[in-house]
Amino acid sequence: MKLAFSTNAYTRHTLFDALAGIKRAGFSGVEILADAPHAYPDIIDARFTAKVVDELERLELTVSNVNANCSFGYWRHAPPEPYFEPSLISPDATLRADRQRLIAKTLDFAAAIGARNISITSGRLLGGMPPAKAAAQFAESMKPLLDQAESLAIDVGIECEPGLYVEYVTELKHWCDQRGSKRLGANLDIGHSVVIGESIAEVVSLMKGRTWNLHVEDLPGRKHYHLVPGDGNFPWQDLKSALQLTGYDRFATVELYTQWQAPQDAAERSYRFLSNLWNR
């Protein structure tokens, strides 16, 4: 199993310090946060991109994913729902257009640094955007992005999350089948599936061949709180068996945005636990 770690645990550090720390912990892969303070799309330029490429090459790190799930960098003063707004299903057309623009820039950045895929979310169902309307809007918002992804040969993984419009993996599979784009698939956060009661074996099987990146973390029961692998009661052997059965060959990326107070310790303990898990 190829192991990666997300820079979103290092949000009190620069991107380049995060890359160095992740390499030092033992990982061969890194997920880059396409948001403040690391690679917010509106601050990306040719000079920044070249520096990222140079550093990835120097450290011999492969990009497992470019994470465009959230946009904290968008807001000068955060609104009541800052995590997933602006979204592709925002009731505000200006916000939808801005989210499309940020994702489009993320796709260009991913291509420039040699990443195979990016991740996004659907956003929440806010007032004025009931499910039926959201379905039509999501399809409309996704079309130009998938066209761009096709032209760049970059995969787009939607991350299901409790409380979002695209919440269940069965819903995501429907979208993948309906859109018909070979570039649309999953950024499969397996902990989210556990939280909402989905079967690990079933969701891994359902998205076989369409999972571009796997987010892993431990959990306290079925509460949505990301713990360092080994610190909770996530059924790791079930996941290992499911991945082996489907022949999954991309990265397992540890996502620990909750561990910002001690990201290096979290990265090092994660690597020890997961490398032992997959080697035994």
C-alpha cells in the first residue's frame, strides 16, 4: 500500500515545512491542501508552482491528491457556514461561479505539479436549494469542470461527507454513472462511510476502479472526529481485506486536520501504525 499524508494537518505551518515534515515522517506521498495557508488557488502563480515542483522532486514525494474540498481562503470574514461555501450548489450564483473558478485553477495546478487527481465536495443544502434543485444545479456546475478535467487528463474525486448533498457512496456512484465521464470518481473517505453506517466492503467494491484517492483516519466509535490511526476503534483489518479484494493500487492518504497542534507527531505515529498494518 502506498501511504501519503495530507498537509491539512499542518495549517499552522507553510506548505514547504509541511512537505519536509511529511517526508521526515516516512511517507512517500503527500496530499496538498488547495486552500489557505498552503496552495489557495488565487495565490498560485508560475513561480509558486515551480517551487512546489522543485520541492516535490527534491524530497522524492508523489502527490496523492490536491484537496480542494474547502475554501477558507475565500472569506475575509467567515460566514456561519465557512467550511463548504462557496459551493457548486450555493443558492448564490456569484458564489457558485467563484467556486467553479477556484476548482478550475486547482485543476490547472494539479496538472502542472504532476498530480493525477483532485478532490472536491458537493456542498451543503442551504436555504433556497432543496434536493431536486440542487441536483440540477450540481450537474450544471460540474459540466465545464469535467470538460476541463478531460482535457487535462486529471481525475476528479467527489468526497462524500455526513451532512453534505452528496453524502452516501451509493449517491456518488449514481452521479458517476449518470455523468458518464471517465474522470469522475471518488475521493473515498472511508471513515465518513463508517460514521454514516455504510459497509466498508460494500463501498470499496462499489467504487472499484473509480476511487482516485483514499482518505483514512481513526475514529472514536461512529463520531466524526479524525484521530491518529491506532488511537480509535476503526476496523482496519476490514479495510485492508476490502482493498486487497478489489486490487486498489492508489494512495491511502491520512487526513488529520484535527491534529494541527502537533502535526509532526501525528504524521510519525500514523506512518508507524499504517506501515506495520500493511506489512504484517
